[in-house]
Amino acid sequence: MKKLIVLVSIAIGLASCEKENCNCGVIQSDNATNYSVTIKNSCSGNVKTFYLSAADWMEAHPGNDYCITNVESW
């Protein structure tokens, strides 16, 4: 019975771990001229510049996490 409880606890613990989202990263810098942000990917460490709408750019601040939804990863 103890083994079963331990196994169930481990299974629940593993199932509760979230898979890292490879579309997200930390905003390194932004550019008001063209509403772009440069983001360092959380999975790969790659840095890429993305062009946002003015409204989205207003919510994207350097140092914050940000996800790009129209790409799989970079």
C-alpha cells in the first residue's frame, strides 16, 4: 500500500509539471520607432526582433516575459 501511495504521488508530481513554452522569452529591448521588441528565447537562448502592433508594444516592457503566438519557436 505504501508503494502505491508513493507511486501515485510521483505520478501526480510529474503530471503537474508544466512544459516550458518555447514561444516565450524575456524582452531585452524595445524600439518606439517601429514598435519592435527584441526577445531572448527561454528555451534556446536565441535572440530575435519581433514587430508588434502599437497596442501590444505598449504592454511589452524590457525585462518582462513575453510570448509570440504566431511562431513555433526561434
